[in-house]
Amino acid sequence: MADKETLKLIRMNEVEAKEIKWLWYPYIPFGKITVIQGDPRDGKTTAVLAVAAAVTTGAALPESVAAAGPMSVIFQTAEDGLGDTVKLRLVQSGADCGRMIVIDESEKELSLSVISMSLV
């Protein structure tokens, strides 16, 4: 029996290929983590929060055929204040803030080894 320190290896001929479903083709796939990276002051937060606002209200994204319907968004930021930046930009973009969920890192920082999250 393997312990938790043992890595499991998978041969790719054993993996079933699956079609990707897109929230916004070809930028944001459903069910995947999307990371936006760039230099300071490039407009990353403004762009992402505009997309999030559209998603929370069910508005169509640019160059999309149809809107996906109102959905919740989990948002994580490492550099912007929630009250003075994130909330203001969401309100300016017309977001349904009840559908915006922000990861609270005040007591525990997010890492790639996070196993579970709870919505409070």
C-alpha cells in the first residue's frame, strides 16, 4: 500500500480525452482555475472584475454568442484592497456582489495544496 509521500504515475493512454467547455472562448474555461498575470498598472484587476460583473449578472461577454446566465465567481487577489479597489470596481461595473466570493487569506494563505474550502 502506497503512503502519502508516494507519487502515482499515470500513462496518458489510460486517460480519457474530454472536450473543454468555455465560459468565454478561448480565454476562460469552465471548471478550471484562470490566472491573470501582468505588470503593475496594466489593468488586470479592472478587466477581470468587469468580466466577473458580467458573469454575476448573466450579461454576455465580448464577442460571445450568448450569455451563460448569472453565476457566482470565486475571486482571489494578492495585491488589491477589497474595500477600496475590488468592491468599488465591482459596483462601477454593475456586479451582483452577492454572487462575488473572495478568498479570505487573513488567517490562512492560499496555496496550491489547499484541499478544501468552505463558504461562510
